[in-house]
Amino acid sequence: MIISQYELIKICDRFLQDKISKEELIHFATSVMFDDENKYECEDEIVEEILSQWDNAQTQHKITKTSIQFLRNHLLQADGSTGI
């Protein structure tokens, strides 16, 4: 499965709608970053960097509704999307 910027936007939406927790978001990032079976692949360096930050214990305290909303908006602009 290729993890795209669009997929990250959907994950941000789920977090912002309280459909997934911070812990689930971190678990997803860890699963992708340490995938020994090559089930996941990052679409580009942006996706890889975001997942790396979510997985990093030193930066996980920065995962908040505000920061995820900012990230979502940035991804939408970078993706050229007008909405989902």
C-alpha cells in the first residue's frame, strides 16, 4: 500500500473528528516506518517526514488538534486539492 499525501489528509480528518486517537495515529506511523514486510511505502519524502515526526517520541507531544489542522491545510495546498 502506498501512503500518499491524500491518505495523510484523510488520517488528519479522522483525528480532527475524534475518530482516531493520538495513540492510534502514532501506532499507524510506527507501523509504516518499521514495516519489515514491505506492506507500506511512502509516496514521497513529505509523507515519510510526517510519519517520522509522528513516530518520534521527542516530537509526539506536538501532536494536537491545532498542529494536525495546520498540517492538513498545508497538505491540501501542496496537493493542489480544494477539498475532500
